[in-house]
Amino acid sequence: MAEGFLRRFSNSTMEVFSAGTHPCFVHPLAIAVMREVGVDISKHRSKFVDEFLGQRFDYVITVCDNAKEACPVFPGAKRTVHMLFADPVQYIGPEEERLRCFRRVRDEIASRMKDFLSQIGIYSVSEH
């Protein structure tokens, strides 16, 4: 979801990659709740973080404590930012409650990505 929002809010001016420490698939409920806000992540694929070792990045953003601890160091990164979000996949319950959980996390991610992009001078609320 963060990748989708970074692409959207930066008007695709940033080259954005996402990866995980235990990738498997893009969750269907993540695809559904992102579609609700006009962001299509259905073509995204889950990637292992090792695919990006040796590459240089301006920013590395970790989005959960497990990733913060397990993520390799990217020595060329200008800045590493840790943002803690609940993992909505971990929520067990009826689908409507799971959707609410995914929506809540989606909205938190959107807000934090806007704040991040604003801090680095790429996003302005007045422009959107």
C-alpha cells in the first residue's frame, strides 16, 4: 500500500520499490481497499528485500518492527525512516471487520506517506 501511495502522491516523480522480509503475494483485501481510493496495486508483486541489495537508495522506509530488525542495511541510503503500522493481515475475524482493519491501516499509511513526502519537498497539500 505504501508503494502505491508514494507513486500516487509523488505523481510518479519518484522511483519507488517495495520489498519484504517474507514476501508471498499482494493481499486481495489490500488490493480492494486501495482500489476504493483510486490506487491500483493489482499489478504489484511481492518481492524479497535481497533483490535490492547493492542498489543505492535515497530513502529506505521500513513499515513494521519485524522489517526494521530483519531488513539489511543499505549503506548508500541518504536516510532510513521507520514507520510502524499494524499488519492488517494478522487480524482474524469476519471479512467486513477485516476490511475495516485494512481501511484503517490504509488511511494511516496514506497520511504518513503524505507527511513524509511533504518533509522532503515533494508533496504539498495545497497542490492536491
